[in-house]
Amino acid sequence: MNTFLLAVGIVLCLLAILVLYRVVFGPGVFNRIAAISAIGTKTLIILLIFGFFYGRVEMFIDISLVYALLNFIGCVAAAKYLEMERER
Amino acid sequence: MEVTLLMQAIEDSFRIVEESRKDAEELLKTGCRVTAEVRNVEGEKIKAFLTGAHQSKVRFQNFVVTFLIMMAFWALLSGKFDTFHLSLGVICSGIVAYFGHSLIFHNVRVGDTRLITWRFIKYIPWLLYQIVLSNFHVAYLALSPKMPINPSIIQLPSKLESDISYVTLANSITLTPGTITMDIDEDNFIVHALSDKVADDLKTGEMEDRVAHIYMEADHLYVQDVLDMSQIFSNIAR
Amino acid sequence: MVFRSEDVIVKTISRILVPFIQLYALYVIMHGHYSPGGGFQGGVILAASFILMLLTYGYGETKERISEKLVNLFSSIGVLIYAGIGFLCLLLLGNFLDYSQLARILPVEAARARSLGILGVELGVGLAVMAVMISIFLDISSGGVVPDDRDVDEDE
């Protein structure tokens, strides 16, 4: 079980690093926001896999929930700001 | 001669069967429409009469249901069930439900909440099955060498009425891979679809029918309703 | 001014999520002794729930739930709870914030009194942090001019 979770964690890390390309080179700000959202979803699962390895999953579930929440609110706030910028 | 008489008889019987089928269909449609109208009229009457009492009854029901949902969420989060933590949970759920009882249930007719919740719970496994099917299809599209995608933007006029049914349909479309809801523009859903097969699956309107069935809107002739009706009518005919 | 959003999806989902976020924030405050969290973290999450409502519905509709005056009141009440518990321990012939002296008035033993004292202090901290966060957001987003009732009277 441990090696399986380790493999899953490493693959997710690689995928998150691939998406980092869009954050750096994305033409425009919309690409960057969508890429940050995608990295956020991968980070949640990687946090839970850390929880399995340390043996205390319930502690890391709390941290993952908070990160998911902040990701969502950050997306809404960024979209709101861009909408107002466009109106001006 | 016998053959022409036989053919005449067969044609007549087919015609009679066809007509009786049409009559049965008309009867079923009228029955569905009559029950929908009766429910509407009752709802309007109750709202018009007892606005005061109805309002406070709705508020109390919203408070109780929100309190129960919050207690269940607290029990899910905190794994400790001794008296101290449970009493803390009751106090916190009470505070949150008191200040936010009008948030979750915005426009709901009294008495329909249990039916809608049960139908919503029955809808979720079908949605999960659709997600799994679409996952396989999109994985096949992404992994094949020439990638036969055809991205298109479709406009779907919808017959749903309330906010929460719009949101349920939009979220279901976005959750199934291959389609994303871009905007809802006064009864029109603007959806981006990845390939032709996915777009055709969406245009048949099955997902919209199922969502309308959950929230009991839009006179639709959904299969489950026809089956219920047929049982009632068979009992009356006997 | 943060205006009301016109998108029905964002409005409905924010409306449904806000009670869950608030309950999660209260869970984080109450369970500071067992899982990561405590007063400050729970206060920030509680403020985030109100900020979500402000972002999607604008200040006009959220005014009846959380207004400027209520925010000022809450920040003072939070600090009052914190310092109040400290002074209560001082009045009961102990040091400042020496929670074991609370065992004189509550029918529990000293260790339990310490735990309850810390819980009370965390509540105070959570309230104060929530109020200050919402106040900062309101100040920055409106540029210093919030259309309260006083401003409307002055214009007329």
C-alpha cells in the first residue's frame, strides 16, 4: 500500500510541475488563474498522501479542506476583480 | 375473397389499436397535467391565504432542517462523541442555523422538501455512472494519435424554472468530462462541448429531464411519472 | 464598491456554501487542542465566509447580516472576552491568565478549568480576528467610503 501511494504521489507531483509551465508562460492572466486552480486540486491529494505516511490522516484532512476553501474563494475574488477591470 | 377480407380485417384491427393507443396517451397527458395544475393551485391558495403563518412555518422548517444538516456535518468533522464535544456541536449548529436559515433553502414550498431530497439522492448514482462513461470517452479521445475532437459551442434552451435547478443542471454538465457550462443567459445554457458524440448526448435532453424530475418542474412526460400514472389509471378502470 | 454578481451559478453556490464554511470555522476554533487550528485560524475562516457573501452579493444585501457597526462591536467584544477572563483570574487571587483559579467559581477541578479557560480565550481571539479581517476588507474594497445610513443623510 505504501509503494502504491508513493507512486501516485510522485505522478501527481510531476503533473503539477507540468502545469507550472502555463503559470509562467501563459499568455494572459486567465491561463494563469486556471493553471493555479488545477495545481490546487493536485495539492489536495498530495497532502492526503502525506497524511497516510505520517499515520495521522484526520489532521491532514482539515488542512486539505482549508486549502480547497481558499482556492475557491481566491478564484471567485480574482474573477470578480477581472470583471471589474474589464468594465472600466 | 378470403385473403382480401383477411387483409381488411388486419388493417382495421391495426387502426383500432392505433387509435386506442392515441387515446390512452391523451388520457395520460391530461392526467399528468391535471395533477400538476392541482398542485400549483393549492400552492397559490395557501400562499395567498396565510402569508403570515406560512412564512413563520417555512422559517421554522428551514431552521430545523439546517440545524440537522449542520449537526450531521459536525459529527462528520469531529470524530469525538463524548458529552462535552457534542454539546459544543449543538450550540455551534444552533448559532449557525439561526443566523443562516434562509441561506440554503431559498424558495421552497412547505411539504416538498422530503420528496425533493429523496429524488436528489436517487439522482446521484446515475450522475456518477455518466461521469464514468464520459471519462472513458475523453480518455480515448486524448490518447488516440489523431485526436478526433471537434470543439463547438452549443446553445441549449431549457425549460427549467428555479435557480437551484439551473445550478444543478449546470454543475452536472460541468462535472461530466467533455462539456463545460459557460454561461446561463435567461433560460439559455451556453455549453462548450469537446466532440460530436458528447454534443449529441447533450442535445437529447435526458439530463435536463432528470433534473426537472427532481425539482418537479416543467410539464414533462418522464418515464417514472407515466408508470405511476398507469398504476392509478389501472386501479380506476377496475 | 464591490458590486453584486449577476451570475446565477455563483450566487446560488455561495449561498449554499456559507453555512458549511461557518460551521467548519467554529469546529476549528473549538478543537484547537486536538487538531491543527485554534482561535486565529478559525477566525480567518469565519471572516472568509462573510467575505464570500460580500463578494457575490455586494454590500447592500449583506448589510443586514454583517454591517460596519456590528463589526466594530464584535472586535471590541472579542478583546473584552480575552482580557476579561484574564482579569477574572486576577480578581480570584491568582496571576493574570492563571486559569486554575477559575476552579473556585466553576464546579470542576483545576486541570479542567485550565482547558475551559483556554477555550474561552480562543473564542475571544476568534471573534476579534474575524471582525478585524472583515473591517480591513470593507475598507480596502470601498476606498474608505462605505454607503452607510449616515452618508445618505449627509448627501440629502
